[in-house]
Amino acid sequence: MIEDLSNRHGPIGDLFMAPGTIEEWQPYRLTEDQIAFFHEYGYLAGIRVLNDEQVEALRAELTQLIDPDHPGHELFYEFHANESTDPSTALFHALGAWRIAPGFHDLLWNPAFMMPASQILGGAVRFWHDQLFCKPAHHGGVVAWHQDYSYWTRTQPMAHLSCWIGLDDSTRENGCVHYVPGSHRWNLLPITGLANDMHAIESVLAVEQRAQFKPVPIELRKGECSFHHPLMVHGSYENLSDHRRRGAVINVFRDGVCSASNDELLAGVPPIPVGEKMDGRFFPLLLDPTA
Ligand SMILES: O=C(O)CCC(=O)C(=O)O
């Protein structure tokens, strides 16, 4: 067994530099227009958060993490070598890499992620969980249309944010994420499945929502990210191309979000009673812009 990095609430290595002064934070700040775009459409894309060296370091860790014999494997909250029930397509999906690999751990404290996240959330940023989504070339599976918050109602109020980070160039051909602009203003939709029927969500859409369902592809260069609102309807099509598509996701919420369940919130994590604030070893505060 390896060290469980959830005990470490700060960067371990030097993959990401920690700004020391207000001036050093400036390059990471979003503009007012970018923040306004997020609130208008429910997403913001094309923000660079990794350089090539950081991408390479995370790719190398990912290659090892995918192996179920990895010595830290037991620390994943969830691990689906193939979340698709159709064995002819493959979607690797796992939660909890931050506990196992130093690069994915330190990624949470990446200033290029933390600053935009605090600006969009309008407050201090607390970690919820991470995710890995990987599609191989030629037979990569879909991520069906869904809203993230439909999986997260055990944490309230809804003040959450997702950041999808490309570890490969992601394109229409290799199954990039698509967003339905404006869907962050819709009601909370029920879970209709994550990895099989791309269009299962249609069965729960109102007539007006069907009319407004105009997805846009979010093509990103490796090292770029997109942020999306917890009600944003999003998904990604299969990958039949010659190029694999790997992505890492960081899910956070504004500090102050509470537990809404007395059950385990993530597999193996001690429960937090209903109404108590999410914090402690598994939910570190990443950035408090007022501190
Ligand atoms: O990687 C994908 O295709 C889907 C990612 C996703 O569902 C998410 O970031 O919430």
C-alpha cells in the first residue's frame, strides 16, 4: 500500500508553482467578460491550465493508475475499467486519483484552476472529488447527456462547479465534451444513465427543452480546460477516430456547502451528518481569496 495523499492539504511536489504575491496571481484571473459568459451560457471553454510538461507528468501517472494492480488502487472511490455495459465500446471512469498520484493530487492546487474557480463560484473553493474519463481510439464509448448535480443532491445547497481538463487534444472526431448552452437554467433532471444510451435524457425533457437542445462541441487543445455549471446538460459521443481522448475533471463547491445525507458521501469516506458543513480530510479548502 502507498501513502494516502488525502492527508496532505497542499502541493507535495513542484509541478505547479504557488504564487507568492497578489501580482503573481494576476495572470490566472479571468476577465469580467469571461465570467459574464459563464453566467450567461453555463460554461466557459479554452482556458489553459497545464503546460506540456504538466500534461506529460499527468499522462505518465494516468498510464499507471489505469492498471488495477496499481499499489494505490484501493484508494479510488470508484473505478470502472469500462463503465459501458456494451463490451464493444470502452469508457474508463474513476474517482479518487488525488489520493494516489502526486501529480493528480497537486493538480487541485494548480493556481490556473483555483483562481478561475473562485471567480466563477464567487467565494472560497472547496474540493468535492476528481474524475478521470478516458476513451481509447477506435472504440471509445459515449458519456450520455446528463447534469452533474443530479448525481450530487447529497450535498447542498447547489454551489458546485466542474472543470474538465484535456490530457489529449479533444475534437469532435475523438469524442470531445458537448454542452447545451443555457441548460444551466433548466430544472434538475433525473438520472437517466451515464455510459450507455447517449440520448436517454430525451425521455425526461419538456417540449421547450427539446426545442432548446442545441449542443455545441467543446474542442480543446491538451492542457486546456472548460468549466461548467452543475445543471449544464453535457455529454460526449463515441470515439471512432485513431486518437485516444483522455480527460481529468475537478469537481468543487463554494465553501459552506453541507452534507444532505447521513450515508457515506463517497465510498470509504466517513459520513458527515445532514446539515453539517463539508470539510475535513477528504474535502480540503483549496483557495480562500479573502485569506
Ligand atoms: O469526459 C467526458 O466525456 C464527460 C465528462 C463529464 O461528464 C463531466 O466532466 O462532468
